[in-house]
Amino acid sequence: MKKIFVPRWVDQANTNAQISNAKAMLSRFSNPNVQWTALNYETPDPAVVVRSNVQTRQLIHNGFWRCHTALQYQAPADAIFYPSGDWFEDWGRRLRRLTGRRVPMVATLEGLLGGADREREYSEWAKHPVYCQAVDIKRIQGADALYRRADHVIAISPFLAEMGRRRYGDKFSVVPLGINVFYILDCYSIYLVICCCRIRLGAAQQREPI
């Protein structure tokens, strides 16, 4: 059985978009050959808890929850799915690499981040105006680090996949909105792990910057 770590909260009361996505996916995944693990800060969503192939880990209730999240990255896992670019998650991934326990990582691309410079660059690549979500430079740097180190990235549209390939390399696939995303990701979960393991055994096994 493959173990996949999903470093997202699955709190019942939290309606953050990415958390809602994680809850929706984990409550539907049914592949008996995959064990999923996610995090919770408050009461986890019952729809996730009842799944026999999903485990939840309680984060500590104080200002050290970010450090606790980084430590959760150190638990046994065959792959990491749906991580974020937050600094404390980055430190968790760095610690795995430092201790020689790097595993394949599958991220998602759901939108473009950046300012005017990136909007001009994306617009030149796409041959039409492109607009980005305006965020601070630290969030952009965190996202860049995440996508550069990811073994595979799932984009929610062909356009995003093409922009991702131009910036981060040819490691993107597409699962468009409007279809049964949960079924496809469930069916391909083992496939993605196997593909990423092949990458890891090849070029990704070379020494990479911490």
C-alpha cells in the first residue's frame, strides 16, 4: 500500500478554497491501495474522517503549529500531494531532503501569481493579455520554489499547464474543471507515484540545492 501525505487542513468549519478542495478529494478517494494522510487543527470534517483509507493528524493548538506542520513532513510517506508554498512547509520538505528521505512531490497549479512584470511575460508567451493574482514577493518566491522542486504538477486548464511549462519545465498534466476530478485523481494516484519515483531514480537523484 502506498502512503501519500496531503499537507492540508481538513477542518470541518474551514472554508478556505484549498482546504475545501482537499476535503472534497479526500472524502471521495476510494483506491484501496492508497493510504492518504492529512492534517487538522480543529474538528476534522466527518466526510473525511469516515474514510477508511484516510488518516488525520491533529496539530498542536498554539503558535508552534507551523513547526508542527514541518515535523509532519517527516513521517513515513511514498509521496507528497497538494502541498503549498508556505515557508514552514518548505522547511519540512528541506528537512526530508537533508536527511536523505526525499519522496516524489505532486503539486497543483490553479492560478498565476505575480505583478506587472510577470503579466507582461505571460502575455508575451500566450499572445494575449494575461492577468495574475497580485501577492507579495515572498508568496511568489514560495510558489516558485514549490513548482521548481515538484516532480509533477497538475494544472486545472491547458492554458495554465502551458504557462507552467514555460516557467518551470515540462512536468505538467491537465485535469480540467467540469469533469469528475476526484475519480481521475483517485485512479491515477498510484500511476503518479510510480512516474515520480522514476524521475527520482533518475535526474532528481542528483544533488539539489537545499
